[in-house]
Amino acid sequence: MIRFGVEGALVYPIPDILGYTAVSLFIIVVWLAALVLLGARDVRIIGTGGEEYQRIIQSTLTVFGVIAIVGLLFQLDLARGYLAIAFPLGLVGLLVSRWLARRLLSNARASGHCSTNVIVVGGGKAAIDMMSGFRRQPALGYNVAGVCIPGYVGAANQTISIGDESIPILGDETAVLDAVCTTRSNTVAVTATEQIGPHGLRDLAWSLQELGVDLVVHPGVMDVAGPRLKIRPVAGMPLLHVEEPQYEGATRIKKALFDRIGALVSLLVFAPIMIAVAIAIKAHDRGPVFYRQVRVGKQGRELRMWKFRSMVPNADKLLNETRAELGLEDDTFFKAENDPRITPIGRFIRRTSIDELPQLFNVLMGQMSLVGPRPLVNGEGSEIPDYVERRILVRPGMTGLWQVSGRSSLSEDDRVRLDLSYVENWSMMQDVVIMWRTVRTVLQGDGAY
């Protein structure tokens, strides 16, 4: 039993059945209230993933704190077993139910259902990038119904091509309200804040508020996530302050502990599979079991990355010949589905990502992380300005954003964008989400070769 209070204070025991039924109802009410107050039940949050789960965990900790305070104030005698079961089960139940709901919602949106019509206000590259982003991720639930281009004086019935889709141009910035009503849109997304101006944006917000339509504004800051963006009023103006990425101090210690513990547990779990694969590789061609290659790590320090050998023994010597056969230059990223150097066993362990498991030793030695940008070969990516310099601010990882966003089937530009996005917006919650998505992606075998 747990007793809150000082020695000798009067303690009120709780009856076994009726009392704990009332306590359970009280916990449920407080839990629901915490979910509402902390925004975990906001329709804008449901289905977003990391932020949604973070708010659920925060709500659970808040409820635990409230129960502790109530027990202290009223000297309630609560069984430890009851609390030890109720809170973990409740938290797991909430997270699993939200994950299932998110999967159902994502599938429905990908099929064209449960989506929100959006009017994009802006022109040029910013508007095209926004519309392309909405189109690239249909699971987000934004269907671009049209675009209003500030200063547009062209003919009616014109369109903008985004991939194989034609987006109708519905007029200039003065036609936004008519466009909303015509297309029955629920959201207006603005990229052209300079052309509209602060007063125009304010008037638009007021008009949309009367219609019950959401207004979202693109901040013009690419690949910077919400936690780094803070709005601070200065001289009556809401300025967007971009916080610096956090790589050192307590953040680095938390990530290091997460990596070492996760790597040790993973080695214990996957040891039988690793032993079986090692025997199969050795029996196939009597060559070495492991493949070690020099890669670029944190701060540009070189490391020897471990993998199960998935290619013929002289694969490195054949690399330039293979690049030439496939028409690739020496400094480009290289990962080809039809690489002739891959062995039959290697193709299987690559498809299932088993070949990456020996990198757990690199993680234990502190050379790599469980999650991070993939380590580059020395000189790889050097043709992209500032790309390598930003990447080496963090330890390279066994998995990362682009590995769970298409893996090897992504274009080079998408890999660069996702790597830099991870470096700029690292967080513990993001690492947990990427690890979970990695397991799902590997089991599905998406984009792997």
C-alpha cells in the first residue's frame, strides 16, 4: 500500500469494490480532461503521429500527478498494484488505439476519403512546393482544390500542373472567399504573405473566421520543425524566432543512453538470427562473413562500419566498373537495384535489412547512433553545397528519415532533404517514431534492395 502524508496522520482506506470503482471513474474523468486541456483530442492533432503521442504521454503524467496530489491532500490509501496496472495499461491502450485510428485515417485519405479541400494562396516556387507536398503525402488529408495567385491577370480556366494533376487557378488574392465557397474548402493555406501584407492577412483571417474556415500560413522557413519555431511579439509584431538545433549537453547524454541500451537489447534479441546468417554467408563462398568499410562519422572522423557481406569478395574493386556500366558519376550516391555484385544471400539480407545488424557494434562503441543520417563514403555528396558539413554535426545512424520514407527507391534530392531535415530537427520522440516506422517498413519490405 502507498500512504501519502506524515507519520501518524489519519489514513482513509479505500473499500475494495465500490471504492476502487469510484476511483477508476475519477481517473477516467481526469484523464479525459487532461487529454482535452493539453490538446491531445484536438482534431488538428489526431493522426499527426509524434506530436499526438507526445501529448498523450504528457496527459498521462499530468493525471498521475493529480492522483498523487489528491491522495496527499485527502490521505487516501491507494494500492500500488492498482496504480502499477492502471496507468501503464491505460497509456498503452491510448497509444495503440490512436495508432490504429491513424492507420485507418491514413488509408482512408490515401483512397480519397476523409480529406479537407484546401485553397492555396501564393505563386511561384513556394506555392508549387506546398502543393507538391500536399500531393506527395495524401495521408495528411489535404486535397488542393485550387490556387489563388496574387496579382494574377491571366485568362479564366487556366491550370498549374503538379505532376500528373492539374490545379485550377481561381483568381487573385481578392477571389479567395469566392474560391472557398465555390470549392467548399475548409482550409486556406497562404504562402504569399509579402504580396498580401499584414493588414490583408488580418482581414482574410477575420473573413475566414466568420465562415468557420481554417487559415494556415507558410512561415517561409524550410525543413525546420515546429519545436524550433517560437512566436515572440516584438514592438507589436509577431516575430518567428528559430531556435538553434540542440546537439550537446543533456540532449547528447539522453541520445547516447538511448543508443547504448537499445543496441545492447537488440544484440541479445537478434543474436540467433545473426549467428545463422554468418553461417550461411561462410558456407556460400567461403569468403569473409563481415564487410567493413571506412565511412565518415561525426565531426568528419572516420569509422569502420560493420555489415554482413552481401556482395562478392572483391566488390570494392568492381565499384568503378559498375558505376560506368550504369552511367553514374564518381561522386553521386550509389545504390542500384540491379547491382551485379550482390550475391543471392546478400539480396535476401538486404531486402530484410539483416545485413545492417552488425552496426549495433558500432553503436555500442559510440561511433554510430540507432537513428541518424546514413554514414557516407568519403567524398560522397561533396557536390552538394554544405550538405556534408551539416550531416556530420550528428552521429550517423543505422536507420533514418529516408529509410522509412521510401528507402532505396527515393531520389537523391529526397535523400538529401530528409537527411538535412533530421539534422535540423532532431528530438527523442522523433527517434522513437523512426525506430517504430523502421520495424514496420522492414516487415513490409518497402523500397529495399
